[in-house]
Amino acid sequence: MIKPDIFNIDTLAEKAGVSRRTIHYYLQRGLLMPPCGEGRGCHYTSEHLTRIKELQQLSAQGVPLARIKEYFEHGADLFKMSASIEPPPQSTTGPDIWERFRIAEGIEVHIRTNRLTERDKRELLKKLAATVKKQLSLEPKEAKS
């Protein structure tokens, strides 16, 4: 039988790229299963390391820790979960990033894109284009001379 990797908290923190405090925080919040053993003899396994890496990946995608905990508790498929999560907007505190979009002949709109998700941007552009096209179709056609 192959014995799983066994780590003390310092080794686990180093391998996961987090601080000891982060591991304690994850334990406190119920995001990480308790270590094996008690007192100075307690240890962590590769399962703990895998869980921390999953936590980091989902957290980097903008998933709140409370939601991650729900998924861990209910045994949800993390791959499906991470695939369904839209990344957060690039920045809401940095410099504004504006993009120009042509929505009809002679009409363009400028949108501050770092304040919107890709989905929100697509929906906004779709609605703007539909409104403009509707208004243009209502205008009387100019007679050609």
C-alpha cells in the first residue's frame, strides 16, 4: 500500500504557496479538513494540498469562499463549477479603459469596459444595437432628388 505524502504545516504552506495563517484561516472557516492526528503529531496529506490548490483556483476566479465551501460540502463537480464562473471585471479601481463599438452605420458607442463583465458588455451592446436599429427603421426615409 502506498503511503500518502505527509506534511507538517510549514511544508504544506510552502508547497501550496500560502502562509501558515492562511491554512489556519481555511481550517477555521471549514474550507479545509482538519489535520490528521493531534497536537505536535498532527500532519497534513496530499489531499489537503489538493484542496488548497482548488481553493486558490476558484478564489482567483472570483468565487466567494462561502460559495466554495457549499460546493465542497455538497460534493459538486469543481470543474463544472469553475467552467460556469465568469471572471470578474479587470479592475474597478485602476485607470478607466474605454472601448469603441460601432452599432450602426454612422453610430458608435464608447463603453468603459473595465467596469463590466464580458457577459454584461455583450448584453448592453445587443440592447443598444436593437434600440438603434428600431429607431432608424421608424424614421421616415428621405426622398432622393
